[in-house]
Amino acid sequence: MEQDLNKLWQTVLGEVEMEVSRANFLTLFKPTMLLSLNETTATIAAPSSMIIDLLQRRFYQIIKKTINKLSKKNVEILFVPKNVVGLKEDAPGPLFLEPEKKSIPVGHLPRVRTEYTFENMAVSTSNQLAYVSATTVAKKIGQVYNPLFIYGPVGVGKTHLMQAIANDVYINNPNSKIAYITSEEFTNEVVEAIRTNSTSAMKRRFRGLDLLIIDDIQFVAGKEKVQEELFHTFNILVDNGSQIVLSSDRPPSEIKKVEKRLLSRFSGGLTVDIESPDFELRTAILLIKAKKYGFELNIEIAKRIAEKDLDGRSLEGLLLRVITRTNAKGGEPTDEILNDALDSKKEEDGNSFHPDDIIKNVCAFYRVKPTQIRGEKRNSSLVKARQVAMYLLKKELGLTFVEIGNLLGGRDHTTIMYGFNKIEGLLKTTRLSEEILGIKGGAGGKHMEY
């Protein structure tokens, strides 16, 4: 009977795999099993209540339809955690079940923050899949999802998640050889090794690791020697059973000026995205951060801050303003204190921008998508929007032409220079200056001033 159930379930999984993304299949479906099947109910075991929640809300009908088709029955689906039925639990439960706290051993990892753990991470629908994937990798380094490629915009928790992997691996095995490094630091290591004729030592350092984590991998674009070294390091680590974790602000397919063989390696494991945090997650982040600072934050105040739709980093900055002003006045945080902190942040934001803000404003004004701005199409409306973005990124943020080229799909710096000069010339002879003022007025309420 058990063999028949397993055979049926493998057939079900084979059909489901054709209907869902590879990331969802590997993370949510593959660890499941069919426990029992009668005339009314199919009981399915999953590793954790978090995975069960995702399966129920997003894939219940697919599973039900497929089982009914193959079993020729009309059953409802019942999910149960594996630990309830005595099976090994492969993934942790949700954040707020108060998991057992693990202490960080003495001699901690360089550049990895001890507070960046899985236990300290708020989890919601926007980052659940990435969270489950990361915890699985931490438990089975080199065995699944190699590499794990995490992408998403600024301030959504990519760094927290990657450093949580490093901390978890280190806690369970302090003798593990682990390196957390940014792509810029990796580039500097390669350049310095070439300059000092010490490439052999550098290769031994990176190729002997158990876990290599590289943040912002998109910045290796256009750096041939760095890509070559990374490619060979990548192959050796995977062959040795070591784990690689990468992060980026975009998926591998959208990273330009990177060798195809290296992009193929990036895509060879599991690629998962983290979306901008939803309202519930922003609220949870605030409550967790406040607790970290030893501050009792009223949930209603947390909700009001979360309504501002900021990324995780901006939320923490605003929270610190509220905490500072509250401690200065004594008592509890009030509406007056919150409004004061919000006004202060608006003033600061008037002079503080991220490249994504400018690109978003340009796209909103010209009614194009960021993917089109970074893409290859060259119709006149897109070229104009793209060149205006080049101009503002240079004028507002002072970025180099190379940096702007990387931000806009890996374009050559000479293309960026041409676009900037063209817009600067047109501003003197056309009404384009009015459009620039409209963009600077800010889609989404941002205002740029020289």
C-alpha cells in the first residue's frame, strides 16, 4: 500500500512540476509525501507549517485537481506537518513560534552581524519562499540548491538572509570555512593578488571554502579577469561539495556584460526573489527592531510607521528617530513624536536619493517599465527615457558613467557619456527642461533639487 501511495504521489508531482515554477516545485512540493488516500481525503505531509500555509493558499486547487484526475476519486486535501506523524522535519516553523535560541560561538565570522539570524527575521508572503530556501541550504550546504541565487530591490532583507545562512552554519559547525564578501571586495582581492603576484594564495583561500557568499554579484559585470577567477572558483567549490550563495538586484537573465558560461552557473541551482515587504511584514519588522533596541513599541504606532511603505532600512532609520525623540521627552511615543520624526525624514529625503528612485520617476513620467529602460529595444520613446535617466543619474547622484552603464542593463560607458551629453545639449534648445522639471517634481512624491 505504501509503495502504491509513493508511486501515485511521484506521478502527481510529475504533473504538478509542469504547472509551477522550478523554484516553487523544488522548495514546496519536492519535500512532501502522500501519507494516505481514501474515498474522501488525501493526507499530505509537508516539512513545516510555513510550507503548508503556502501550499494551501496558492496551490490547493492544482494538487486537488491532479490527485482526483490520477486516482479517479473526488477528495479534499489535508496537510499535516511531518513532525506530527513522526517524520523528520526538514524546515523550521514560522518566526513567531519562539524557536530555541542558539548562541553565537566565540570567534565569530568577520563582516557577518551576529544579530542576522533566521530567528530574528520577520517572515511574510513577500519573502517566505526565499526564507524556506535559505534555511534548507543552511541545513544541507552543498547538497541542495547550489548555488542559491537571491534577488530583489534594495532593503528587502537579502543581506540579512545570506548572513543568517552563514551564522546558522557557523553555529552548528564553528570549524566550517566560511566567507561572506561583496562583489566589490572580491574584485579588490583579485586585483591585489595580480598586483602582488600572490594569485596562488588567493585561490587557495577561496577554493578551500565550505561556504562562499557573495553579495551584489551584478557588479562583476564587465570585469573579465574577475569573472574568469569566479568561474573557476565556482566550478571547484561545487565539485568539492561546497555551497555558494549569491545575491543581486536582478535575476541572472537580466545581468549584462557577464560571460554566458558564468551566467549559466548562476542559474544552475535555485533562483528566488524577495519582493518589497507588505504592510504586515513592515509592521513585524518594526516590532522586532524595537525589541532589539529594548524599546516597547505600541503596535498602533508600528502600523502608522509601516503605512509609509518604506524598505527595511528606511523603516529602521525612522524607528530610531521615534525612539530617540521618545527617550528625550520621556514616556510613551505619541502622535506628535511620530509626526515630528516623519517630517524630519521628509526633509532628509528631499536631498537623499537612490538610483532606483530616479529610474522609477523617469519610467512613471514617460510611461515605460524599468525592464524596458534596461533592455535592448531602441525605439525613439525608449531611447529618450533611457537618456534622460542617464542624465539624471549623473547630475543628481554624481555616479560614474561605468556605474550608470551597469545600472541601465550593462551598457558601455561611452554610450552613457553620449546620452548624457545629448540631453545636456537638448536642454539648451528645446522644451525638454520642462519635462525634467516634471520628473524632478517626483512621481511618487519625491522632489529633486540641484
